[in-house]
Amino acid sequence: MNHLVSQLEVAKQHCRVGDFHKAYRTLRRYYDRIPFLVENGHVQYINYFAHCLAELGRCGDVEFYLGEIRRRHGKNSSSTIKYLLAVFQCITDPPEMEKARDLFEAILRE
């Protein structure tokens, strides 16, 4: 297991025990790549990152990542981008559940 994956797995464990501050630091470093590069690994850990953002009340972060993912979705509508966008739409305030559902259904149809 490479160093990044081991760090992400530790962050996942922090999330599971409710230590969201520790998890957030690692996950944020990983998700800060989104404006430049979206990786398939982003899908694997997005639920933990979204949970951290929601628990810590990081509304500004949610809006930032949502905007970046929407921008990427306009250029590339891959399943990876759709999934990331749908997850962030679920945690916006107010949640955009209908839009998220449409994206999840589109992924299933692919």
C-alpha cells in the first residue's frame, strides 16, 4: 500500500470513530487536487470527506468543492465526476436531492 492510500485509510478510521478534525486534515489535502485533477480514488473516500465537512459545518468548503466539481462536470461528464457532484449536492444547504438522484440514476444507466 502506498503512503497516500495508508494516510487515507487512517483518515477513514478517524472518521469512523468521530475524530473529524484529524480526518479532515488528511482528506482535505487529498481533495484539494480536484481543481487540477480528479482521480478515481476521490470516489472511494468522498463519503468520508463529505461526512467530515457536514459534521464540522464547513459550508464554505462544500460550496468551493461543489463549484469546482460543477465546473469539471461542464467539461467532462464521466461517472466519477457525476458521483462526486451528486454527493456534494446531497450535503449543500439546502440539499439538492432531486439533482443528486438524477445523477445517481444516470450513473446506473451507464
